[in-house]
Amino acid sequence: MTDNKKRILTGDRPTGSLHLGHYVGSLANRVKLQEQYESYIIIADVQALTTHWEKDENLARDIFQITTDYLAAGLNPELSTIFVQSMIPEIHELTMYFSMYTSVNVLRHNPTVKSEAAQHGFTDLTYGFLGYPVSQAADISIFKADLVPVGEDQIPHIELARKIVRRFNDLYKPVLIEPKELVGDVPRLIGLDGKAKMSKSLNNAIFLVDTPEEVKQKVWNSVTDPSRIRKTDPGHPDVCTVYEYHKVFNKDEVAELEDSCRKGEIGCVNCKKKLTNKINELLDPMRERRQKYINNPSLVKDILMAGTEKAHSVAKETMVEVRDAMKINYFDVL
Ligand code: ATP
Ligand code: MG
């Protein structure tokens, strides 16, 4: 039935709640495309361990949280298969085979690996951290995904996945698919601090689970043009985080707001109120959908278990082909 549909594989590390950056960078695309593509959504708990190996007590909570965020954001478990990475041992097997011919220097020079290592203060990189892009290549290719909806930071990883797959197909047999990235409307949403990208780990995020009041407080405290003291002072939208968000969440009004700000006709208070309302309008339907799962948490577990079982059976099928291509099928041939 779904056999001739192209496939999507994408996901997140369970390291905290999802935020507006995830939504505009990747999640909105997944919700839109799930009707058209056969969608697999990976909760990458093993990848979370590459930076959070000592914080394993939070994993179960974060896996539950992220699944609830997905469902609230509009992923439909009838259309999107949501599953847990560690429960599919075949992914780790494929990672091992890929790592036999992937160069350590290529991983060391990967710009996202470098910037994340710096962000976490890693100098002596672990084997697992350095190799996580190889594991991602296995996540994607074991499901034979054509398309990977992601934010901008992931582009080098998808390029590497393509290379790893191409090499596999050349070395052994063409059984895997070369994936392409699909970057969202906003490839890199800035955080509330106005400096780094919005991120779970940097405490600069508006979360999908935030209450209307929390959204209001965060927008209220966000950084605007520091040279603007009185409402009538001409503003500089280019240095204002609130303006950055209006560009994304209030497309209809942003041009007019920019103009009024530059002329000193609209004050920051009013501008922040408008933004708060727009973000809350986006989050309201998610809050409504989330309630169903908060009232009945076992639904979340059921969805995850069913998704993991389905994903496992697909991964097993691919691995039969992979082992066959690599001639690791001794008992069939001896
Ligand atoms: P962590 O701090 O734990 O790395 P994160 O917030 O960077 O968390 P990830 O789980 O690493 O989130 O990323 C999941 C997906 O969301 C990736 O496709 C990534 O590109 C996208 N993404 C994350 N943050 C943003 C952002 N601020 N803007 C656009 N896309 C983003
Ligand atoms: Mg990240």
C-alpha cells in the first residue's frame, strides 16, 4: 500500500523538550510531508549518550517528553513511525560496518562535529562522539530514506551519509539509497539571547510545552535594540531578537512593524505583545492536542512500542540485503 511512497527519516536527540527552533527548522516540514512520504522519526537516545553519557537517568523522561512534543506538534502516528534508536540493534551493526571504511580525518574535519565539541568543551573526543555522523548515516540508510528534513547544522552529516552510502554501493552491491537533506524555512532560528542558535542545551529557547504566560515572560525579557530608550527613538530592527522572530512568526505584519520601529512610531512593549500573541496562536493547537496524552500517558508508550516494532522489522529486512551484499551470509553459502 505504502510501498511505492518515498521515505523520510529524521529525528532528535532526547536531551530535553523541543523548541521553536526545532519546529521551524525541521518539525513543521515533517508534519507537512507525512501525508506524502512514508515517515520514520528516530528518537536518537544512543546519540544522546555521545554527549550525555553520565546523565542517563533523564533518558526515559526525555523520550516520553519528545514523543509527546511530536504528537502535540501534529505528527500522526498513523502516518509517521516514531521509534527508539537503541531498540534497533541492526542500526549499531550497520554503524560498525560503515566505520570500517570511514576516515577518522573526515570526521575530525566535519564542521558540525568541531563546533559541537567546542560547545561541550570536549578536547579529547570519544570514539562514540567522533563517530556519531557514521551512526546517523546508518540511521538514515537502514530505512532507505530518500529525504531527511533537518536544520542547517545537519547538512555536513547528510553529505557524509551520501558518501558513505555511495561507497558501500560501489564496494559491495547497490542496495542502499543516497539521501538528500531538506532544510526548513528557517534553517537556524536564533535563541532568546540573540547570540547562539536556539538550543535545548543553551537555556535560550521557547519550548513547545511552554504556557502562554511563560511565552509572554520570555518574549518580555528578550534582547531588543539597546540604544532605544524612549518609544519615539528611532529603532534598529537588525539588532533586535523580537524583530527576528516577527520575521518568522508574524510574516504578515513584519514589514509594517519594521517601518514603524525605524520611525519610532511603535514601542517595544507593543511589539513584544504582538509577537507573544503570534507565538501563542501557533502553540495553542499544540497545547490542545497535548492534553489528550497528558491525560492518558500510556497512549504515548503504546505509540512508541508499535513504532519501534515496525521500524525494527524494516531494519531487519535491510540488514539481510546488507549482509548478503557484504557476503556475511556464511550459513547460506557454506
Ligand atoms: P542539543 O543542544 O541537545 O544538541 P538541539 O536543540 O541542537 O539539542 P538537536 O536534537 O541536536 O537539537 O537537533 C534536532 C533537529 O533540529 C536537527 O535537525 C537540527 O538541525 C534542528 N534544529 C535544532 N535547533 C535548531 C534551530 N535553532 N533552528 C533550526 N533548526 C534547529
Ligand atoms: Mg544539536
